[in-house]
Amino acid sequence: MEISKEISKKLFCRYLTENHPFLKLAPVKMEYMYLNPDIMVFHEVLSDLEIEHIKEMAKPRFRRATVHDPKTGELVPANYRISKSGWLKDEESPMIARVSRRVADFTGLNMMSAEELQVVNYGIGGHYE
């Protein structure tokens, strides 16, 4: 999707310092990708060690991604989503719990009703239309 010049000239990057006291000491890099609705990318929020830990935990759990069939409510594979997914719970690893807590801190969202951490591998030719 191409963004119009009118919108792109209003986009910006900044350091996020609100939402949690710790962000005053360790601000998060935030880049606006779109406005109304706000779509942002948060940069450098995971360490290499955390990334490797998440990948190692998720790898044995990878299964073909499914979607809810609107007619039956069943989970079914779909041609418009080609990937493998794995789900990680906070209770399974202190590191996963820290990542979830960090996301809550810099987004200001309550993670109590959030889904588990979803790890997706699209591989060669994978996509989600």
C-alpha cells in the first residue's frame, strides 16, 4: 500500500518516554507508519538473546496456521494464510513474561486479556493476504 504525500509528510519518529516510569530512563524508539488509525513500529525492544530464546521455544510448536471458518467457527487452513505458528505463554518462561510486561509498559495496554505471544514463520512463499 502506498501512502499519499499528504499523510507521509505528517509521519514522524520519536522516543516514547510516557506510559511507565522506567521509560524515562530507557525510552523506546517509536515510528509512526500511519495516522488515524495510529499504526506504529517500536524499534529495538528485544535483545538478541530474547529473540533467540523465543525462536527456540516456538520452533518445536510450529504448526500450519489456521483461521476461523465464519460458517462453522472451526479452525481450518486457508490459502490466503500460508505460514507456521507457535504460541508461547508467560508462565512457561520468565523471559517470555518479561517481554509481555515490557510490551504492556510501552504500549499502556493491559495484557490480562491479551492472546499468548504468537510466533509466526512465513518461510519461502509464505504470506497473509
